[in-house]
Amino acid sequence: MYCDSHCHLDGYEEGQLAALLENARNKGVELVVGVGTTLEASEIATDLSRRFPNVVPAVGVHPWWAIPLEGEALATLKRLAGLKGVVAIGEVGIDSERYPDTVDLQWQSFRQEVALAKEMGLPLLLHCKGDRPRVLEYLRSQGATRGVFHGFTGDSIEASEWLDLGLYIGIGLRAFTRDPSPVREQAIASIPLDRILLETDSSPRSYASEEAMEPARVVDVAQKVARLHGVSAEEVGRRTTANVRAMLGM
Ligand SMILES: [Zn+2]
């Protein structure tokens, strides 16, 4: 059994998503977390979770698409977060590497989302590229220590910083394919299996690209993590699925 703890399910053509989720189920992927990136995508994630029983939704505004999260926009996000079955606030965080110009706006939104996660008792699905010391310090000061640092591509020092905060670490195929290095592999080997989540971060865009990413490929991630940890892919799948359920309170 496996769980894709982070993918984006909005924007597929009708029928395509059902086929991808069916393929995932056939490969042993029993649970898929459909993650929001905008208010619209978050709404879609909640709709999809009603149509597909193995999908659970997270709602949030991704830092790449940061908006002033106040007034009606904030009320919408709060409404979505309160819907039955919503399991997390995400994908939220800071990306000062890719969009340095909007970093103030990103912080304004992120603060609201951290507060909302606390208010609702939901974990955070965190995106953080750049500004890491400030993000770590902020989350610590807010006691926002439940959730996952998603899309890990760092070294063992970075891994230990997120782990010390109390977060899980989300690992996808890109951790192995984008600028792979022994340092990265060492870092992944150093993360205890009971703190790792597997993810594809797949979306219609990455599915259509050369990567051909889809939720079923979380099994490939399990195989790569298994090799570094010296256990079977099945064991990695079983344990990381239990981690997701623990994090989401399922
Ligand atoms: Zn994502």
C-alpha cells in the first residue's frame, strides 16, 4: 500500500483523472492527497474528494499564486477549510527564490494560513524555497509544528532543521532526478522512515511533460527511498502511508 501525499488534481480533462486514479489504485496507491494552489483549485480539490473515495483534499493558496488573503478571499478559504473531509492547509509557504518580488504578499498570506491551520487544528503542507531561517523561526514562534515540508531537495542539515521543528519530510521523484548528488542521497538516508512522506507533486502539466508524472509513480519514489534505507519498497509504502494517516489524523 502506498500514499501520494501531495499532488494537484485540478485541470485534467474529464475522464483522464478517473483513469489516473484507477491506475494508481491498481498499483496499490490507496490514498491520494489532492492539494490546492489557488482558491479555485482548492474548491475543485474538495469537489473531487466527494467524487473519488480515495482522494482527500487540502486547501490553500500557493506562494507562486499569492493574493491578498483578506476580506472575501480569506472568508472563502475559511469556508473551504471548514468543509467536511478537508484534511490540511496547503500548499502554502514562501518562495523567495522564484518570486522575490511578491515575497511581502506571500508572507501576508502565509501568516493568515498558519493562523487558519491552528484555528482549525489542521496540519500544514509547506512549500519553502529561500527564506528558510525566517520560515523556521516563524513556525516555531507560532507553535505550528504539525505538517510536512514538501518537495525536499536539500542536505542533511536542512532535513534536520525541519525534523527538529516536528515536521514530516515529503520526498518525490525530483529529489532523485533534479541535480542528484551523494549529499542528497545521504540526507534522504538520514531521515527516519517514520518521518518520511512520499509524493509525486503531479499535475496535468507534469503529466503532459517529459516526466509523465502521475500519482501511481509514488511507487517509483518508494523504490528509490527503499534502496537508500535498505528495506523493501512495500515496507516504505506501508510505513509512509501510516505517517500520512497519523499526520492527517485519519
Ligand atoms: Zn505542489
